[in-house]
Amino acid sequence: CQDFAHVFIAACRALGLAARYVSGYLLTRPLPGQPKLVGADASHAWVELWCPEQGWLALDPTNDVPANLDHVTLAWGRDYADVAPLRGVLRGGGVATLRVGVTVEPAAADALARSAEQQQ
């Protein structure tokens, strides 16, 4: 998804269009009868394109769809380097294997209400 986003941004900028990189997550469970989007089980990247009359238009070039409420934005910037979700250096010997998985599901209304009450 990062490659699709970067190529899309480069093409937009080559045409003189303002575009930015967006990092976030996708809703894990699709609607009944809909396929799971690519990137739904890990962090995901998409693009926002500036349209003077509409503002930022969110597009997911990896899945060839407009980004919508299933796309949860964590950060946006010029490119991946501005919004990397994880950064650092690992030192040590031996072999290391990284496995990640993300499940993004909407919270029930009562859970949201409790969370809001706890934050007040």
C-alpha cells in the first residue's frame, strides 16, 4: 500500500496537484457480501488529494476505492517518512522475526459512552 500511495502522490505532484500521504488502519470486518480490503489486518496507507472546491479528497489507490469511514486516519504528511507508525533501531544478535496483526472493529455505543464518561 505504501508503494501505491507514493506512486499516486508522485503522479499527482507531477501534474501540479497537491497530495499528501495518509497512514492509518482499515476496518477489519467488511459489510456482508463485500470483500475484505487489502491492508485490513495491518497498518495501511492511502492518499489525500487537494481539490480547491471540495477540500481534501481521500483516495485508496491500493484498493481502487475512495477512502471512507472504514479508513481510520492516524497521521498525514508529505510521505511515509513524515508519518512512520514505528521507527527505531534493533540491536542484538541472532535472528528476529516480526509478526503483526491488527483488528479494527467499531465499538458498541455503550462502550463509547463509558469511555467518554471516563475521560471527563
